[in-house]
Amino acid sequence: MNTELLKHEMAETIRRYHYKGWSPATSTNYSFKDDENQIWVSRSGVDKSIFSADDFIQIDAFGVPQGKYQDIKPSAETMIHVVLFRLFPECKVILHSHGPYPVLLSTKHKSYLKFEGYEVQKGFDGVTTHESEVLIPIFDNSQDMAYFEYELEYRKNELNNHAFVIRKHGTYAWGKSLFEAKRHLETLDYLAECEFLLNK
């Protein structure tokens, strides 16, 4: 896909998620990989209600801003994006949400969120029936990106539903396209809301 077009589509998605309440106080971060495998990540401290295509910056495989973007600060969680792109080469888009329901559920469970019997769980790529169990890993929150690099690599096999939750923080979801990444993120948020309301 054309890089500039994807920037605009990503920016529109980010603004829409802000109005859903998923990115309060400039929080959350987003990235994509273009056809040349160049990584673009959202810069830090931007009001997501006015996020624009110009708010993406180029980074290298180590999370360092490149070219004309060298003096612009990327998200503090840029390394999470870098690691996910490395672990899942087919991944093209990564979305991060602070939607409240996965965050609230993460306080009630230790290692993963479990969903079963919901029709919408088929929104996860590879899940073909509601008669299955879907597990979404939970990671403890940390400011240490080396911790996430280790944990994501160590628990890679648990990430088969293209999403995870950071306890009391938020959700990461990814896909081979913006459409797929959105589907994974929105599926998880819906399931978390159902479970939270059902068991509150």
C-alpha cells in the first residue's frame, strides 16, 4: 500500500479510537511497516484527537529515529513495536489501546485473559468457531523495555491470537494489514467488555 495513504488511514483510525476513549491524555502508540520494510511509529506527546499523517516518524530496527526525524522523540514504548515486527515478520501494523475493559480485567487475572463461547472471538485470525478457548497473555507493566523484549520472545508461542495486555496499562494488537490489526484490537476490547460486565 502507498505509504502516505496508509499514514492517513492510520491517523484517521487513531483519532477515531481517541473518541472511543481509548487514548486519553496523549497516551497510546502506533506503528506500521511500509513496502520497503521501513518502520514508522507515532511520535510522543501528541494529542490523539488531532493526530495527523505527519505525526509518524521513521525509525530503524533498533528504534532510533532516522533522517529528518532524528530530533523528534518517538514513543517511550517504541521497542515493543520493534520487537513485535522482528518476532512476526508478516506483521505490518501495530495498534496500542488504553481501552478500560482489558485494563480492568488484567487486575483480576494472573497470566492471561480467557474467552470461550463468544461468536465474536472468531475475529481473531485462525479462530474458526465459538466452541474454542482463546487465551490472551497478560504481561506485568514495566518502564524497562528490556523486560518486554525478553518476555515477548520468551512467550512468543502464547501470542498466537495477535494481541496481549499489559496489566493496568493497555492492549497491543497487530496484523498483516490495518484492517486485520483493527479487527484483532476491537475483538479483544469487545470480549473484555462482555467478560467484565458479566462478572462485575
